[in-house]
Amino acid sequence: MGAAAVAAMLPPRQGIAMHIFFSVGEPSGDQHAAELIHEIRQRCPDAEFSGYGGPQMEQAGFRKLFQLTDLAVMGFFAVVPLLAKFIGLARRARRYLREHRPDAVVLVDFPGFNWWIARAAKLEGIPVYYYMPPQLWAWAPWRIRRVHKYVDCVLAALPFEAKWYRERNATVEYVGHPFFDEVAAHQLDAEFCASLKEPGTRNVAILPGSRNQEVRRNFPVMLRVMHRLYREHPDLRFRVASYKEHQRDFCQSLLTGRFAELPIDFHVKRTSEVIETADCCLMVSGSVSLELLARATPAVVLYRAGWVMYGMAWLLATCKYISLPNLIADRVVMPEFPFTTNKGHYIRQMTTILDGWLSDEKKLAAVRDDMAQLRDAVIERGGIAKAAEVILERIPQTQVQRRAA
């Protein structure tokens, strides 16, 4: 169905003060964008939101033209089969922007696709704001040219990120990371947390990622670490926090042979409770690492990538770390292990670190204290509200400029 057909099914805009188009492709971005929509609507109750996003945005009152979060993939070979789909969605967005002329376009992460949306918006004279911008400082610094060309303002989530963009003459506002607001606002299910704290057991949180591709690559490796740990610590229970039910089902299907007797529990949409009640964590690299920092839960970070993606990262990376807490601190707060081959070597290393924490309460407490000190030093709340204010402050100016053109 084309953009015109989709638009015809939507009710007409009547008396709408503002219309913002979103393009959000990551599951975590769906949550951040939903919170941003709530904040903007509190300040502008008649605002309209449409575009590409996910289910949480839709629950916030977003008119979803396509559930882009279903296409969250990484790596060259994963993207190739979806190229025709992405091209079609980019063309649909261009037609929709031309016909509906929203007051602004807000992009959240997902740069491979969102650069096309930014280009389409600029061709139509619509201002573009990049919230949770791509980590160009880590893997593609030369793409700052695209920011200069297509983005009116970057809404940076981290201080060093804002500094990086500013040093390269990009228009940037530091707003703070939404994860800190979301963690503070999230009411933990106390009864469920209590059920996870079984007498005589200790919990290890397992976070296998939010993308299907990540789960499939990394969970088999995590199983081998769990198996080694359990041999040394039979009082452990492994709490796996799955993002989606079908990802949980995939993980459960691997519990055969030597892994069948592992004490593993699976929980969907219970990530915060699993983190809060864990003694320590084994996790796939992602923005959820900031929640680990906020809750001061010691974690080992891994990321098993494909050959093409790993080779690019190895050749092009300009930073020392892959996890956000390490980047913020500029030191190792969470031991991290990006790899593509030689799994046994990395499995042994990860097991050694986790075993050391679980064998020595003082060592584990010291890691918690270090994380708590970093958290207290760097966490700034109010990032979502500030992002909403920046967008709303800038839209009237850009409206006048566009109409005068």
C-alpha cells in the first residue's frame, strides 16, 4: 500500500497545531520516541505524530504508517535481503512528506535507513532533528558530512557525543540520555522481584539483545558461559530477559544436551526486574548497559559480529570501547568482548571474570561501588523533557523560514 493510500485511510487534520513525522527502527528507540511523544503532547496537546515506528509509539498516540522496528537488523548480509523493502519505504515516506508537509521530522538512531528519510525531508524543505544520533564517533566519522547536509539539529544523549559533534561544526544540543529518566520512572513489580529472590540461590542476569540477529549469534555463546559457571557455582540461577516471545522460544529451543539441566528461567518484558535482582550480568552490548549502570549491576559485555561488520569495526573504529558506560568513564567499568571467531578463548575470559565476582563478595561489592560512583557523577535526568523543549522551541522559527521560502 502506497503513502497516498495510507494517508487516505487516516482522518484529516483539523485544527492541528503541529505535525511531527518520526522514523524509528530500533526496539529501544521505540521506547525513547514514545516517551518523547508523551513529553511533546504534554506541552502541545493538539500535536499530531505520524511516520515509521513501533508498538510503544502507537500506544502513545502515534499514527503508524509502518512498523519499522520489525526490520531492525545489523550487518551487510542481513540488510541485503531487505534492500527492496527499505527502498520502497523511503519512497513512501518522500510521498507522504510531500503531501502532508509535517512541521518537522524526528529521526531516532537507525542511520542506514534514516539518512534516506533525512534526505527526503530536506528536499521538501522540512527541518530534521536527529534524536539519539548514530555513533559516528565510533564507526563512521566521515559521515559527519551527511549531518551537515541533512540535519538541522542533533539532540545528543551523552556529553562527549555533543562535544564531538560541536567540534565538527554540527548544530547540536546536549539533552541527556532518556534511559536515565525511564529507569527512574519505571515502577518495578515488587512482587515479581521478590519471586526472583529464592532462598539459597544467586541470580545471574542474561541479556541476549533485542534484535533477532543478535540473539541468534550471541545466546549460544552465553549458554557455554552459563554451563561453565554452573559447574563452579551450583547455587546459581540464570534469569534470561527476552525482548520478544519468539526470541524466548528460540533460546529455549537450545536447551538440549548438556544445557538441558541448567537452571534457566525466561522472562519477557521483565528486563528491569531481572537487572535489579541480579548479583551480576552477562549481556549483549546495547544501550541497556545504561540501565545496568543506573542500577549499579556489574556486567560483562559481549558482542559476536559477522565477518564483514567485525572487519569494518576493527579497521574504522576511533574509540576504545563499545559499551556506553566505558565510553562515558573512558575506562573499563564493564569488561567487554567483541569478537567474531575463537569463541572458546573469549568464553574462558568471560567465565573467569564472572567466576571471580561470584567467588569473592568483596570484589563484587567493589565493582558495584565503582559503578554507583560513576552513576552518581554522570547521570542527569530530564533528558526527554529537554529534547521536547528543544524541538518545540525550534519548530516555530523553521516554520516561518519555510513558509517565507
